[in-house]
Amino acid sequence: MAWRVLEHAGQSWKVSFAAERRSDGGQWTLVFSFRPATAGQRSLWAAHPVTSSSKSAVYAQADRISDKELVQLLTEKLA
């Protein structure tokens, strides 16, 4: 299930998020998954600069990110 749905360049993108922690560090990083609504196109993953030692704090920050910021992140990954 998508957390949000965005429109960019005439296409719908289903956005989900996760917290990722690398094995060599103690910080959680916010990561977004952008899945195109149209079949046959690849999904994109993009890390956001939000980090915390608390996974729940990273999730709480996700709700504060605007659609505009998400579209900008998606645009950077598509370039």
C-alpha cells in the first residue's frame, strides 16, 4: 500500500518509505521508494538526509516531508 501518491511529468508515482541502517553505523536513514503506477517501469529508491539513532524518530520525520520535497527527490533520481 502506498503511503502517498505523487504526480510528476504526467505520471503517477506510489511512494513508500523505510528506515535503513548500515552495518557500520548506528544511525537510521530515511529511504523512499518511488513506484510508477504504470506497469513496465522500474522502481526507484532514494535516500533522504534525515538520520537518527531512533528508527521511530526517522518515521516521524517522514510525515513532515512535503510532496514538493518528494517530487524534487524523484526528479533528481530520474535525471
